[in-house]
Amino acid sequence: MTQITLPAAAERTALLGFSDIVKIRNRVLELKQTGAKVIQLEGGEPFLPTPDFIKDAMKKALDENHTRYAPSSGIVPLIESIRAKLSAKNSIDVQKDQIIVTSGGMHGLFCAFQSTLNPGDETILFSPYWTPIKDLIRYCGGVSVRIPWDEVGAGDMHQTIASRITPRTKVIYVNSPANPTGKVLSRKQMEAIANVAIEHNLTVIADEAYEDLVYDGSHVSLASLPDMLPRTITVFTLSKSYSMTGWRIGYVVADRTFMDVLRKIVLNSINGVSTPTQWAAAAAIADDSGYLKRVLPEYRSRRDLLVNGLNESGFACSPPAGAFYILVDARQRLGGDSWKAMEELLSRTGIATVPGVVFGPEGEGHLRMSYSNPMATIDAAIEGLRTL
Ligand code: PLP
């Protein structure tokens, strides 16, 4: 008999992991299938549906037959509305050819790391960090160099970063407002990052996915700081701001050195985002009805409600300044192993959370809870915490 050998996957794919958050999602689904009631604080999505004016723009685009190939970098009306928004809101003044439309923030980040890192290059990032970043770095053959968020608050930012720089340092990844900590970096801290980047000729990948969810302080775009545009790749997404997680659309802003490369990667990976989705995104960004201002208080009141409930139940925490997560220290109430703490909380109260350790070793002993939820869900969670 002839021996049959099976084909193998490309070796570099071994560098990619599979999100632990997906494992938790599957666990929650399993539980729900048994009929159990689950209070879902593990997610990472806006609690509101996509607003009607965006859905209407999509319907109009379909009716007008905007259904053919578009320029792979993005349709002109969208690029124009992004350019106006960047200037007015982010103080980033760019030409149209310094903007590219991507399939969400995730794709923008993938392209950004692929454009910058050679094998062996180091990326400095603050930890706990959004889990996929580690894989995006590894997939380029890059190395993550973690700085605990605790050090960021405590010391001199410039010194904190400079002490991690080696001859292989290439990129600083900055996510503010941050997932999972909810931290928002101040202008002074951003200036310190910019100074280190300029002194050491580093590229900054600025992940501004949560730019519209800031409750205390204000959002500062690194690319708006003096001399930073040529060395910053800024990744934006419509997912969180406009409740458009499933639409898969975002955009990246960069100067020409990187933009030329980004264009090639976008062309060769997706050849552009779905055309009608781009028309809907143009309507979202051009909106002047105050949608973003209206939703912010909704998030803030949910944050305050959950923070109070946690404190009442012995999970000491203060209100995070941005995004829609609380990274709760669970060590006193549930022990130091965050996977066990997640399981215990889930089985005793039905509250689903994400173990902090999936966001890096600095997250161990913590649980990430999302307050982007209906008020009734947060009330149920607080009730559950009381029974612990
Ligand atoms: N960056 C951060 C920090 C995130 O938390 C997310 C999503 O959760 C993204 C980027 C990417 O979002 P999307 O791919 O939905 O645009």
C-alpha cells in the first residue's frame, strides 16, 4: 500500500495564537445552551445598535448601486470626510493620500506591524495590553517588550520607556484610551513618548480605537504632536465609536514612507473594503447631529454604576478614565489565579468576565469586565456580586 502523506500549514502560522477571548465566548455559549442565565460582562462591543442614519446610508448606497470595486485605498467621499475629521478632532493635518481605509482596526494594526517590523525587532508596549497585539508582533518575527502600566503612572514616562530601549527597538505601540485597563494617557505623557521616539528614531503605532470614549481628561493623538506625523502610524476604527463592530471598517493615517507600503499590503490582502460599507462610514464620520456626544453619558453612567457595585462588594476599584472596561483586582475576593477566579465567578454568580492574564502577565489576579451593557445587565451583575 502506498503511504499517504498530508500537506502541512506554512511554518510562520505557528507564530499566531488563537484568542483566549474566543475560548471564553465558547464557554459562555456552552453554558447558555444548558439553559443557565449568564450575565455577560466578557464582551468588547458597544451595547447600542448601529444608529439608523448609518444603516440608512448603507441602504441608499445599495439602492444607488454603489456595489462595484472601489479604489483599494478607499472611496473619495470617505477619505474626504476622514481628512476633515482628522483636522477638526485630532489636530492631524494630512493630505488625502496619507489616509487608507482598512477592514476594521484589527486589519489596520496587522498592516501597521507588517509595514514596520523585521524579524528580531522589538516593540515596546504597555501591559496589560489588547491580546492580539502580541500575535501581530510575533507574526512579523518581532519581540514584545512589556512595560507594566503601573510603572507608567508611577514614574517619569521618558525614563520608563528609555530604560527599555535596545539597538533592536523599532516600534512603540500606544493604545490610549486603553483596553483592558481603561487608562488614558495625558498630553504630558504623550509628549514624553514622542520625545523618546524622536531621540531614538522609533516608529509609533498609535491605536486610537477608543478615542471617543473618554470620561476624564481628553484624547491626544500622537501624530498631532510636533515632528510626529512622519514617524506615527495611527489606526482608527468605526467599531466602537459608532457601534459598527460587525461592519469591519477603519482607517490608517501615515506619512508617505509607510503609506506606500500600507497601500501594497491592503491591496494584496483585501483589495479594499466593501464599497457600500464605505458609503455608510462616510455618513457616520460626516455626522453633525451630535451622536457621539449623546452616547458618551450613557457609557459614563454605566461605568459609575458598575464601579460603585464593585466597591460595595469588596472589589476596590476607581473609575477608569476611558474605553468601556474595568480591570478589577480580584485577588482578595477570588484569589490570584485569574482563570480560576473567572471560573468561580461564573459558576457562583453567572457573571462572565475575562481573566486578566490573557492580557499579559501583568494582568494576572485581575478580571476584565465590560460595562458596555444594558443597565439591567449591570444591575444583575451587582446583585450577583452581593451574593458572593
Ligand atoms: N484596538 C483595540 C485596543 C481594541 O480593543 C480593538 C477591538 O476590540 C481594536 C483595536 C480593533 O477593533 P476592530 O477590528 O473591531 O475595528
